[in-house]
Amino acid sequence: MPFFIAGFNVVQAEREARTILVQGLPLDIYERQVEDFFETRKCPVRDVQLVVDRQRKFKGLAYLELYLKEDVDFAIKLSGET
């Protein structure tokens, strides 16, 4: 059992290294639109999680998990593009 837990921690750390926080998103955006923005710029997206409050209102933030750790710097450089 400890091996599984240790393995899980490694996997979790790898996922966190491929995840960025995207801020300043329009309040009417959908996950698919965020994904499409990055993928059309050759930055493949594994998962998008929009941040909502307790009333399920979108806060203009999203966590974006990329497939490759190497794409994180490129994705950050896209800051300010529309």
C-alpha cells in the first residue's frame, strides 16, 4: 500500500508541474473556449477547470493542465493575447 501512495504523490507532483492558473477570463467563457485558445496555438490541453464560488458563479479564473511540462513556459508567454 505505501508504494501506491508514493506513486500517487509522484503523479500528483507531475500534474501540478503541468498546471497553470489563467486569470482575467471573460465571465461568459466556456471550458471549451479556453481549451481551443491554447490548442490553436499548438499548446495541447489535458484539462480545464473553471473556478466558481459557492453560488456556482464563475470568478474569471481557470486551472489549465497541459499534456507536456515543456509547454508551460510557452503557455505563460501567451499572456495578454486574445
